Amino acid sequence: MGKRLHNANSSGKEIPPAKRIRRSKTVCSCNSPRPPFLSAHSTFSWFEEDIWTEIAKFLDGKSLLMLAATNRWFRRAIMDDGIWKFVCLRDLQVPPPQRVAFRWSKLYTSAFNGSHSYMFRQQEKHIDWMRIGAFSFDSSLALLSERLTFPGKIRKEETMEKMLRAHGCCVLDNVKSGIWIADLQLVRCPVCDLNTCDGTMQTLDARHIELFLCEGYQNGSWEYQLVGSHDIKKRADGACGAIFDVKRLDDSSTSAVFDYKSWIGRTNDWQPKAMIAFHAVAVNTNLQENEGLHVKYHAMRAGTDGEVVSIRISQQLL
């Protein structure tokens, strides 16, 4: 047998082996270091769902999607529909509706992905657009007006033609309640050939928030119908259009729309202006010398006798 080796000094006493020098613990690249302000016994979790729910309320839609794409845990937490409802109502600045037919994440995408009616239906006619904002319908009656003055008492028994001549407005019934999104559209004349007509048309385009997600709109079975038209056969200072919830005409927020001198801009300002309230929306573009305007009112219903889900007020120079 071989001899066992021992470390020994000159006196023959055994010397214990030298202790190994331990390296300080390295930080693994896959783990976040514990913050110094947390005690060793803290129960805080980096994946605390309630905390991330609160953080999500301060993020926009793009940031939320980026966070949800990091891993499965964040996807489950961030794609919670309660978060998207909060963010959607926050960005649109409207009160919550009684009910919606789609998930809030889909409604948010539909509202903020840049889609709008003319690009979807008539891309070759579209020139430009501007997002105005969102408002709500509490009642089923909408007042469509070519003027920015208070219409006074509305008589429902009056014919559409008489209302347009006397008041420059008309009333739509069976309007879908809930959140509506308003855009200002600038399009080429939709009834003329592009090669022979240089005319342009300003359109106040309002749609229910669920419209673009409905099959009837996507497959083209829901179409706009002309509900009224009117000619202003004299010089018009501006091309105006407004949509009001009839039930909310007397609201204090709606009065800001009627105070048009505060928002339509100076006489020589040709840029379109818009005003949004909780239950109303209006637009105005100051005009140079002209001979009048041709005004049209269109509505789209969800089926033949369905609710009104989209409204347009368009103006074109005579």
C-alpha cells in the first residue's frame, strides 16, 4: 500500500489544510437584485398583480401591448379587460356606458388604430382627417344642425323639410346609446369622377364605438342613407355642423358648443376648428367669398329598421 501523505512541519505535527477563499456571490443575469430598501423578510413580489394593475393605468395602449408581450404572466395580467376599460374611458374622456358588446381591448384598438369611415369605404376619395374626440348619447334622439345657435323648442311633428328650412336642423330617432367617436373628414366630391371634379366636401363624421367591429359594417351590408338635405343660397361665413343629444341640450357642458365665438377662430383663420362636449360635438371652417352651401345629412342603421350607429353632416360649396 502506498503511504498516506500528510502536511507536517519540522516538529512532526500535522498542519490543517488551508481554507479555500470563497468568492463573493455574483449577480445572476436572469434575476433582478433585491433592492436595498427592502428588508430580508419583505413579502413584496416583483409580480404583484395589484401593483401592475395600478401601473397599467398610467400607460398608453402601445406601452401596454409591449409589456404584455414580455412573458405569459404579464400577458395574463395586462390583458385583463378591466385595465383596457379604464384606459379606453381615460383616453376618450367619457363616462362609462351601461354595457358594451365587445371586449374593451378590441374597442380600444378600433378607436385608436387610425381607422375611419372614408378610408375604409372610399380610400380614393379621402384627402385628410382630424380626430375630434368622443361624446355620449344618453337618449335615443339626436339633433343634427348646420348652425351653432340654440334651436329653441323642437316640434317633433314638423316635417324634416320644414325643420331644415326654419331651423337649419333635423332630428333622428332610435339612435344607439353609448360612446360615439367624432372625426372631421375632408374628401373629394363623392358623386363626381375624380378626373372632372375638383370639388371638396367637409364632413362631420360620428360613429358608435362598436361600429367597426360589427359584421354588418365590415361586410358592407350597412350603408349610409340620405335623411335630409338643404341649400344655403347666400354667402356663408363658415361651414358648420353639430350633433347633439336632445336630452342634454340644456346641460352646462353643451352650452360651450353654443358659445361658438370662443372657439371658431378669427375671420381670416381658415383652419377647421372643433368643439367636443360630454353630449355634443361641433365643427366649423371659416370660408372665403362664396355663393352658399349644399348641406347633407346621412345616417347608417344597424339593419333595415335597426338603431342609428353612424351620422354624417357634410357641406360643399355651391
